[in-house]
Amino acid sequence: DIIASFDVNFVPGETYAVIASGLVGDPNTPFTLNVVEGTREAATSGDVDFIVNHGSTDAPAVDVIARGVATIVSNAAYGDVTDYITVPAAAYILDITPAGQNDQIVASFNADLSSLGGGAAIVFASGFLSPPTMDDPAFGLWVTLPNGTTFPLDVLSSTVEVAPEIASVATFPNPAGEYVFVDLQLKEATDIRMSLVDLTGRPVFRAEYDGLQEGRFLEKVPTADFAPGYYLLNVQTAGGSVYQKIVIE
């Protein structure tokens, strides 16, 4: 069966990459093809050239930090493809954070590029920060080489899991209309910072709750003035963060 059809013009002699992203049948992040012109198949000896594609439909805009080296990607929103980045062929740890919030590491990956000297690659984010079901893939980073070889980067750590102070988190109704309830079960007393950001990384709601006690905490967040689409809820404690996708209709 045909999922979708697209008209594309390719220029003779040019090199392209075509990246599929989005969700089939989803009006907010529909299935699409991203055609990238001028893709490279090689780099200067000892270096690696690569572009980065943000393809995780429920993740906000992100920064990518080569730990101890530099921020290599800034404020990449869903669907963005960066310009080429050149780094020495070496082993790196890549930290993924919400854009401009580099103290909140969502996930860390081991990127051993030491064997790719003189080569090129496409690095893309895929999967869900908050998988809708157990069968849906979790957020990850993948690498594709010019010959088509594709492999995932090893996950070192992830704060997609519940923070240690939180026993459970639920949001309802979801999809939301005029409001959404955030229902937390706390294992111990804690302070909480809560934010809701859109897919560009723009915060639309922020609140702080100090001195919460063990047990249930229920908060009603008004959403009537927010544009329809996907949003990411971040609940942060001293021990970490938990993320959940919220759909506003």
C-alpha cells in the first residue's frame, strides 16, 4: 500500500539524503519526507562531517552538547536539519537537553566516532520521549553512513524515567481541552518545578511548588489559550525529571 506520495526534483550531479519523519495519520506531526541537498560522503582525513536531524515528534527543541567539549547543536526543533558539523574522529558523550536548559539532561549517548575518520554521517533523533504504548520506540539517537549502514548510539543514561521522589505521574484528560490535571504520587517530601513547553521549546506554563508532602498532589493546569498541538510536560525534582507528552485539541 502507498502511505504517501511526494513530488521531488533531483538535479543531476547533486547528492541528496531523504529523511522520513512524522506519524502516519497524525494531523499535528504528519508523515513527511525531508530532502537534504548537498550531502557529503567524505571529510578531511582525521575528521568526521555530519548533520543532525531532530525527528522525535514529541520532543521539544533541544541542544546537543559534546560533554567537556562544546555545544554542537543549539535550539533544534522537530523537523530541523543542521548545517554540517566537523569534529575530530574521537569518542564523545553527547548530552541532550531542552533548548537553553542545559542543566536538565534528558538523555546521554556514547558516540564513538574514532573509526569514522575521513567519513561523513547523518545523526538523527527518533522515537518518543513519552511512548504512547509499550510497543512504541523510546527516544534515541541513530547514525546513518553514506553506504546506508544505520545503527543506534548506546544510551548511557536517561531522565525519561520517573524522578526518584515520584512514584507515578498521570495527566488527564489527554488530549486536553480547557485544562489538564497533573496527578502525582510522591514517595517523599519534595519541591517541584513544573513546566509545559511546545515543540519549539517555548514555555507556555511554569510553576513552582515548595514543601510538598508524601502522597498525592493534584494540579489543574489551564490550557484553553494554548494552540492545538503537542506539548511536553516536565516535572522536575532535586533528584531528576519526568517528561510526559500532552496533546491539546
